[in-house]
Amino acid sequence: MKAAIFDLDGTIVDSMWLWSSLADRYLQSVGIKPPKGLFRHFRKMSLDESCHHMKEMFDLEGDVDEVKKDIEDLMAFHYREKFQPKPYALETLRELKDRGIRMALATASYESIANIVLDRYSIEDCFEFIQTVDNTGIEKDQPKFFQLAIDRLSLKPESIWVFEDALHCIESAKECNLKVVAIEDESAQADREDIRRIADIYIEDFSQLDIDELLEYK
């Protein structure tokens, strides 16, 4: 193990409970009763895609940029004030840094959102770069998203571990020959069996992670 690529939501930060209700919360804030199961419709979409679809589906007032700004403000408040780190996530990041492991953050959240978290917990020095769906124009379910991170690290994929909670991201990482530690999150409960099967290591939280095992993993 020479490097690690970390997801943010559901991996470092316990935030997926908002993502799973974000569309509902926004629609309620503008006086629209959301249909049941709306989250499943947006589950694999980026925030930009979700805003466009909501605008079309519900004939929302204002343009897409206004919808996006309102949702971003709602998210930013939770990242600044509400969300907490997943158990032992921050300690794991600091230990990896102390051991000289290079790290990158790869997230579907906006870079501005990611920076709120990094600043709030003083972990910005852990990461060489922040790669997002927005600043690359590539979705995380596309292997080329992870291939770009590999290229930026200039390492063989076999020496890089990805830390992820979502099945579609784990699948695309594995297509790039990356090794995966899957972190349990309630939002991925329906996919848990497949995640366990595909990931190299599955943990309920970071207290179960053996970093020495990762360094020696063949």
C-alpha cells in the first residue's frame, strides 16, 4: 500500500442520511409534497443532474442554478454544523499520514463542501488533492473517474486502496484493479451482500481496520 483514495460521504462523514432525504427536504421547503421513494430516482445522479431532473419533474420556479444554490446552502449548513465523522475515521486518516501513505479525496460532493469538512476537522493536510464529479465532469460510477485519480498519483493501481461505502463506486474502482475497503453505511444496506462479495475488505467502522494488514496485503 502506497496510497489511499477516500470517499467523503458515508465513509469519512456520516452524511448519507441527508443525501437520502435531500430531494424530499428541498421540495418540502418550497411547498411541494415529495412522492414516496424519490431518493431511489436520484440515487446514482450527481447533484447537478438531480437539480435538472427536479426542475423538470416538478416544474419548479426559478432556473436550475437557483435550485442548485438553495440545495447547496442546505447541504453546507449540515456539513458545517450537523454532520459528525464516522467512528475512528479521523484517527485512521492521521495514522495513514503518519505512516507516509499518500492520500486523495474522491467525492461526488462539491469541492467547496469537501473543504468545509477538511477545514472543520483540520485534515486538509492529509490529502494531496480533491477530485470531485464536478471538477472532473466524470461520474463516480465510471471507471475513468478512478483512473484519473490513479494517473494523478502516478502509481500502479495494485498499490492503491480505495475506501468507499457505495456499491456503484466500489464496482468502478475494482474495474481499475484498485483494492477496496468497504465501510458499512446504512444507506447501502440493500447492497450489503454484493459489497461484501466485491470488496477486498469489509468493515463496520474504522476501529476494525488493521493498517498493518493493508501494508502487507497481497
